[in-house]
Amino acid sequence: MVDYKTHIADAEELMQASVEYLDEALAHIRAGKANTRILDGVKVEYYGSLVSLSNVATVTTPDAKTIAIQPWEKSLISVIEKAILNSSVGITPMNNGEVIRLGIPPLTEERRKQLVKQCRQEGEEAKISVRNARREAIEHVKKLVKEGLPEDMEKDAEDVAQKIHDKYVKKIDELLAAKEKEIMTV
């Protein structure tokens, strides 16, 4: 007998991946508070190869408006500064010879609204991905019906796929609401 559960499980995996990707994307959106994850995309030249900033320095947030970067080798300070300036972080680094500090500037109301719009766009892309995973699972189940799966099982599979879809859309909405609240809090 053919089984639809593997297709539903695959769809759920794709939906989970979409939510995880959204979480990662939202973490990189600067919300006026210091968050070390905004530096995840910064690559530093280290002995001839590009490595992640976290591989050559300790990155911490001593307070809500500052990110501190302590390079493991003093010679890397200027290299790290250049990497931050050339990245899309948009913050000018300051150093005292041992530690690089990034002061997170307060956001203007207009910038906050732009960031919320950007978050919603990311959320919509995640929802589209979740809907596509549900649609693909249902298409696979319909093919299984042609191969001999009973039609009542098809309805059960569609119901299960819809419930999983709703669960992940709710998670996406919760992530977006939390990020919007973080951005709009002055």
C-alpha cells in the first residue's frame, strides 16, 4: 500500500526550514539594540582566506547600545575595521588599540517603518515557501491516489498538510510580531 506520510513529513521539514531561515534573516535586521548576530555576515581576511568575524575575535554586547569586538591577535584590528566598513552593517567602528566598539545609533521613526516593512517582506517570502511546501505535498498525494491510495486518505492527508501549514504560518506571524515590537520600541 502506498503511504502519504513521507510526503507530509518532507513538507513539514521544508516548512521548518523556512521558519528557521526567517528567524536568521530577522536577526540580521538591526533594531536599534546591540545584537552580535548583525555581524554574522562580516568576513575577515585571515592568513590568505576569508573567515567569519567570530572565528578571529570575541564579539560581545557590554550594554544595549554597544557591540565590543576583541580580536585574538592585535594585528587584526585594522583588518576587522576594514571588513566592518566594507560590509552592509552601516556602523563606523571605533578602536582603542585593543578593542573595537560599534555604537548602535538610535533609529529614526522613518527608519523604523522601513525596517518593519523589510521584516514583513521577509515574512511574506517565508509564508510563500510554506504554502509551496503544502501545495507540493498535496500534489504528491494526488499522484498517489492515481496509484491506488483511497480517496478518504487523500482528504486526511490534505487536512494534515493544512494543519501543519497553519502551525508554521502562526510561528511566522509570532516571529514577525516579536521583531516588529523590538523595532518599534524606542
